[in-house]
Amino acid sequence: MVLVKRLVLDVLKPHQPNALEFSKAIAKAGGDYRVCTTVLEVDEKTETLQVVIEGDAIDFDAVQSGISDLGGSLHSIDEVEVQGESQAG
């Protein structure tokens, strides 16, 4: 089994929820997720975010669903770190 340990995502979202509320909601998708959000660009109706998620086994589908539920859209997966089962310790 391959575990996803880190994702760096490019996300477009409306101004509400704000970056803090958005990050907290994404963190709730997993029990041990650490979420770091950087606002890269703000325009009249939207914000472009870089969202870094780290955890022991990130559920990408749950994260993607959470982003959609908050009114956001995933533009790209910019970085991924995975770990094979034989490396897990």
C-alpha cells in the first residue's frame, strides 16, 4: 500500500469562508492533518490559495470533496509525497 504523506494544491475559492475557516475544514477531513494555507492572489470575487496538507495517510478524495463543499475548486496538484508500505515504520 502506498500512503500519501504530503500534498501541495492550487485552489480557487470564494472569499468566504476565509482562509482560517477553510484550512480548519480541510484539516477535519483527516484526524492528523496539518494544513498550511497561503493566499497567493485576491480578486473581486475569489482567492487563489496554495494549500499544503501533511499527514500519515491523506485521503485525497476526502480532501477534494471538502474543497468542493466549501465552494472551492482544485486547479492543480503541484507537489506530492508518497511512502511505500515497506518504508513505513
